[in-house]
Amino acid sequence: MKNGQPDCKFPEYLNGKFGPIGKAASTRDYPNTAQYFNFWISAGVDSVELGNIVAAVTDDGHITFGTVVELRSIMDIENFLSDYISHDFGDPNVQPPSDLAEIMIAKINVIRSTHERVRPIGRGIVYFASPQGVGWALGMGDYVAEGRGVPIGVMENGDNSLVPIFLDDEFLIGPEGSHMNMSGISGLATKTSLVEFLLKSILEKMIKTEKRRVAAVFFNVKGKDLLYLDKPNPQYEEDDPYTNKCRQMYDVLAIEMTPFENVRVFAPYDRKFEGHTKSFRRDGKVEHFIWELTEIVEDIPTLFDEESWDESVDAVYVDVKDQIERQPIVSYDQLIEWLNEERRVVSQAHITHWRGHEKEDFYKTAKNLDALAGLYDGLICTGGVDPVDIPLADLYNGSIFVIDIQSLNDRGQMMVFNKILTRVYSMLLDKNVDRDFDSVVFFIDELNKFAPSDPNVRAPIKQSLIEICARGRSIGVSLFGVEQFMSQIDRQVVDNSSTIIYGRTGPAELMTDNYSWLDQDMRDRLTTVPRGTFLLKHAKFVQPVWCKFPFPTCVPGDQYEEEDISAEVETESAFAFRRDL
Amino acid sequence: MSDVEHLTGTAATAAAGRGHLSRIFDMLSEIGGRTSPGDQIEESNFRVREGFHNFRLEPIEKEPPGIDFAEQPRPENVQLVYFARALQRTQLVGHFYQKGIEVPVHYAITGSIILERANRKFKVWRKPELRTNVMLPFNFVDRRDVLERFQGDSQVHLVNTEGDRAEYTQLRIAAVKKARELTLGLRSQLCSAWGLSDGQDLKKYMALSGTVTDIPNKLLGPNFFAIARRVYVPWQNSELLEPQLTLPPYHRGQVMRTVFTTGSDPMPKFTWFVRLRSSSQADPEFGLVRITCLADSDQEAIQKANDITGRIVDERLPVTFPADGWDKLIFPMKLCNDFLESMVPTRETVKSYFARN
């Protein structure tokens, strides 16, 4: 030690002021390897916990950084029998004159070493890594310096320091890597809030640095989750310790505490209430969209389940589509009119087939198409309602489109999501399109519905999603998908995500393959992880990092009460079409 | 980031650990010896006579008091705060042929430690005394230059075992004796330092593991006692030991004075047995330890015996099972041993290092 600083080549990477927190040792039973090492924790140091990032200084002055992945408490007790005897044969109240030695051992997964050689460390005095050290260890320094760092939260180390954690934008929104997947059980206000926070972070950083032009399209699939991104979070009127800590996090991460700007919200048209939409937001901010038949003609089969839309129906629909193009039939009303005429003709006794198909198959197809307007009211133009599209051409750098599809059933949601996604994909592919963005972040909750891992579950857009996940990074499409159980997501979607976030997860889910790479203690901690905390795996990080993030700057939709939700009937209306077919 | 001039941490640690073993190996080579590590430590092979045959036991009580000390109130003026223990490990590592006999070379670790207990927690009192020695009889070594060169070594002490009987086994015994002498020297050094400082608080007692029978009384203090684990030793009237074998648990035997009968200083001390614990299938010596202390009078000795016995019965918990001899081992002494052992290479390391040609 010199001047209170440890003898090492990079003292700035350690918290020398806090002092040593233990010493690395390698034993017969627990030998150190190049991948991990063990250290005992000094007496009186009680702040080391799972996820802390520590730095071991070896005799040569080099530093090996690592994450605490396991903590073991060892007492000088050979077995339970001896301890039982030590308590005067089983009396818990007996206090022997000597307290048994008790120590804490930490297992550290190596992140990075200042030494170029890859080899285990033997002895080494262990310190908490300084924020600078954490930055170096995780490899954040380079891309942060180049303006590519996107703050995602802070890591709170055992010395109470808040270390800002940055993602590399080239691995978050392309082109080196892309996509984010987040899993965790519902009800902790973590997943949606984190995405809101991350989006704020991305947009602000990108706009500030002017290096990337990013727009966002969010899909609101349930309740009011994402409907109020433009409203300030009233939580920040509070003065409690956690809120203050959140403010501190914004300071550390250099993000402004303002709600989103340039937000537009779209929802299906509500014909019963002129000017309204099938959205819970009723302050006039939501714009409606409704599509003409020709817009969705290719998607119609995806709106029905397998029982209603079997292979024979599909075959009939090929001829229906052919007629739609040939005649042409441009509106749904025209389609129904034409189908009625066809039905009248086919109903004649001497006619046994419709264009080579069994009459029953034609009737079944026509029946499905009849039902379409009722099932997806607000999505398809009928009764003279003019089509209104979602103006994707209006997307620009820093803008956010929220598509509120909570009123639709799963198949309807899938259809809208896929349509918007493929359109933006095409826009980005088309060099001739004049646009003010290079990348678009898509956010969708309940991703398991769209890309399920179970091959037996019908998921018409799954292949499209896999394709986008595989190729999107180079084109500028970034998918932020969220679900409760990662095991229910197609593996290719997860594997193509450069950033994976784990929130609180149940033990049964943790037993699946998706989590097997995590150390047992880390896995176990996921079962109890508190609100606002998550485990981050990023393509640039060798080890996962426990992070915390603050309340988002916008109001969480489920906590927002509009003053003017006057007509109860309107609320009912918003729900009315969320029927499972 | 590379630094080729530095050893890596692991290599440096390993090199430091092997350093003195390497030098002993070199010395052995230079004097024409060869390695021959023993399977056991020499203390297990040879029992050093401790001189009990020069002492007599004189009971100052007719019979044991018959008190269950587990149930007795504890005296405030006797508190067990300090615990001392020595470490001695003599290992045969090689031999050389000289003057018609095989001459053994030993590696010996000698040390002593005092642990201090406060609020049921332990810490090392000052610092442990520890010495690493290479031992051989100098008068059998022709290459004096090698010895002289080695004597300057700061990490390993070159020790003359002074064995004069030109027999291989006797020279081995001489090495163990010398090691014991060194160990007692270190123990005495540490205990004296304690006696002159913290030992001045007479309420705070030190328990020392081992025997002090042959230590002059002037070197021992009034708040000091020794715990010996061996029941039978060849006192002049060792038949007095026989009744001790029937002591019930948590009882003490009668207090006896020990007197040195062959010298000018009789070194009178007081000793008694205590049954720390018992078991239904235990042998008669199970849990039986012998305590030795100083006292100015028989009455004081009896009072001290009662006070110390109560305190030592308390130390039966926590148990040290399944440590060797756990029935007589109190936890603080085990901790002393663990501490010392943690500071030195294991006997397996030494043995395997010298198990090469």
C-alpha cells in the first residue's frame, strides 16, 4: 500500500478508499481456474452480495475483475452431529463460551484481466472495482467514448457506488447485433417500465449524439400500458428514498427526466362512437386506423383458427382472392355482395361445385368472410367508412408510434403487428423511400403469442419474425420482445437477441435450458429479484450484470386515471371485440 | 498490458512457497546427500522423554471433592481469555553417508501462538512465533562451507542437532529432541511476553496446551495453567493415576502437588484430572485431561482447582468432533492449531517435494 492505495498497476480501477474486502485463495476442493476464482471475505465486510463486481490484485500488480456469482458461509463445524453435541445435545439456547469461526466465501466468475495471459490467479487481494474499473472490465469504455453507449441502468456495487451501465448501440439497434428480449413474471412493473426507460435512453442519446436516426413503434397489447408515454410520471412528485435514488440514477446516467415527446397513438376505429377509437385513452390524442379489404386480403387466413380455416377453405380462398383481383373487388361490402350472389348461384340444385370446390367448402369460406367484419370490427372498412392507414411515412427520428391493439384478439394483434413490421422492413430496405430514420425499434409484449417455441401452436407470423430477427440488425429493424417465460419463445428469436434481460422468474421456468448457463445462486436470485432490478446479458459483456433502473419518466399506463372516462358504455365498447375466436 | 518482467501472481506465490524447500534440497545435494522423506513425522516415531520419572505426586486432598462442576456457579475472578499452543513437526527429508554411518537431515517447523478471546470471538495475540528449520548434526558434515553459506539464510534456520551417538536412529531422536527444545523456547518467549504485558491482569487466565511440569516456576505466572491430554506418564508414583480413571463426567480428581526430586529446585506445582465428557462406549481415559497450575498454598491450590475446573468444563462446548482426540480437545486449542497449520506447508507438500531424486 502506498498512500492508502494498493500496489497495483491500475489503482484507478479499484476502490482503494473502501479498502480490501478479502483475499483470493485456491484450495484442493475449490481450485481457482482461468474462468473463476474464490476469495474469503474480510471480517467486518458485510456488503458483498451476488452480482457485485470485484477486482483481485495479484502480486504482479495486475487486476482480475469478476462478478460474485456464489456466496457460501462456512462455519468451523465438521457436521451437524458435532454442532448438535456442541449445543449440549440439542439445546438451541446453549451458548458455548467460544463462537465458532464463520467465514464467507465468494466465487467470482472472471470478466477480464489487465494481464494478457489467460490463467488462474492464486493469491490476490480483493477490492470492490471502481466505476472506472467496472467500465473497463465490461469493455464499455471504448464504445462509450465513441458515443455509442446507451444507458440501461446502474449497477450498485457493494461499496454503494452506482455504476452506469451502457449498451453498445451497434449491438442494440444494429448493425453488429440487434434486438432485445426480456422475460419475467408479470405484476412487478418491471418489463414495460424498463422498455420505456430504455427507449427514453435510446432516443435521447441518439438525438444528442446525432449519430443515429431512430424511430420507435410500440404495440400496446393489454390495458393502458403504453398509452401515456407523453404524460409525466407523478411518482417524481414524491420525496421518498427510492424515488430520490431514481433521481440519482438519472443523474448518473445523464438522462433528462422528461416524458416522451413526438408520441402518436393509433387504435382501430370505433364505429359506434364517431371520432373515437377502440382504446382506453379517451383524451382525443388517439388517432384511428381502419383498412380496406385490399389492404388485408393476404392476411385474412391468419385471422382464423385452424378449425375454421382448414386446407379446403384455404383452397377456396385462393379462388376468392383471384376474383378480388380480377373483378376487382375493392371493399369488404363489395366482397360480401359478390359472395351472396355466388351463394345464390351455387344453391341451385344442379350445381354441385363452386369453381371445382365442394359446395360445403365454399359455404364455409363465405361464412368465415361474412363473420370477418363482426369479429374484427374497427379494423376493416364497412358501411362506407373510409380507410385510414397508420401513416408510417410520418415516422421520423425521435418519433414514437404507439399502436393500441389491446381490443383485438390474438390473431388480430398478430396481423396488425406483422403488417406494420413488414411495411417498415420494406421501407428500410427500399433505398428510394425518403425517410428520416435509419433504425426502428419495435416493442411487443407477450411475444410468446407471436413466436411460440411449441411447433404445434399456430403462429402465422413466426417465420416472418424469425426472418426479421435474423436479418433485421443489418437493415435497421430492432425487435424488443417481452414475455413471461423465455422457454415459450422460439429459440431463434432469443438467440438472435444481442441483449437479454431477466426479471423475476419462477423456479419451474428456471429449470429450463434457457437458464442453464447461469450459476445456481444467480438463478436462485432471479426468483426473488426485487422490483426495478434485472439481470442483463449483453453481447459485449462476458458476464451478466445485475442492474437497477429508475421509474420511467412517463406515467405507467395502468396507474393513470383519465378524468373524462365518462361513458361506461365506451369502455365496454373497447372490450367488446376482444373475443377469442 | 503484458509485463514479462513480473512473475504472475500464481507463479510468484508458488515460488515463494517452494523457496526454502528448494534451498534445503540444494544443500542436501551439495553435502552429497539424497532425499528420503519419511512417511510419518518423527514425533510419531520417537517419544521424547519429558522427565516425569524425576517427579513425584503428593496428594493434598484425600479424595476427589465429588462435585459436578457443570452445575457450579462460575467465579468472576477466573476468566479464560488466552489460549496458547505450540506446533512442532519434524520430518525426515534426506540423509547422507559420512564416517561410516547414515546421517539424517530433517525439516522441522516449530511455532507457538496465543489466541485472545473477547465476546466469544478470537484474535491472535500479537503475532505467532514461527520458525522453519533444517536440522542435522554439524559434526558429521565435512563441507563446512556449505553450512556457513546456509547459515545466512533468513527464512530457514540451520540447526545443529548436536547428536553425538553415531547411530542413524539416535541421530533422528536427537533431531526430535532439538526440535522440542526450539518449540519450548518459542513458547516460553511468547508466554513471557504475555506475562509481562496482558498477563498482568490476574483475572484473565491463560490456558496452555501441553505440559509445564519441568518448567521452573519463576517462568510461569499465577494466572496460567496447562492442559495435558495424556493420562499416563511415568511419575515416580504413577499408581496414583489409577483412581483418576473412574472420575465421572464434569468432576475433578484430587489435587496433587508435583515435586522435582532430583534437583535443587523442587518446582512444586499442583495438578489434577478433569473429566471433560463421557460416552457410554468410551474407554476410561475418554475426556480425561490433566490441569497443572501454580499456587502459593494447598488451600489456594484447591480453590484454583475448583475455579479452573468450572471454567474448563465450560469449554467442553463446542465440541471439536471429529478432530483427532476430540474428547480432550477444547475448541480454542483446535483453533490455535488450525491457525499455525495454515501458516506452514502441509506435511504432504514437504513429503512430496522431497520424494524425488
